[in-house]
Amino acid sequence: MRITIDSNVCIGAGQCALTAPGVFTQDDDGFGALQPGREDGAGDPLVREAARACPVQAITVTDG
């Protein structure tokens, strides 16, 4: 699994960090970011739910 956050789309709603805090966080400006070393989702079952929770669909989760 690979996770990317489109920083040009993210509005900093924080739903990703609330849904899967082991994978997502918010940077100093309040925008979504990945926890260091968690670009692969670290097996967290809530990653896809966090992507769905994003109000602007800034998160992409791909397999492989």
C-alpha cells in the first residue's frame, strides 16, 4: 500500500489524523501529513477509512 496526500488540495480538516492517528498527523500549518515511516500505512486498517473521511479527497491510497 502507498499513501499520498495532495498538499495543493488539503484544507487541514484533520479527519485523517482523527481517523488513523498512527499513520496521519498535521504539520505545523495544520495540513495533513504522514507520520514518519508510515508511507505504506503500517498495516493500519483505518487508512482507507481516513482517505474516505477527507472532505476534499486529498488522500490517495494505492495497492502495490
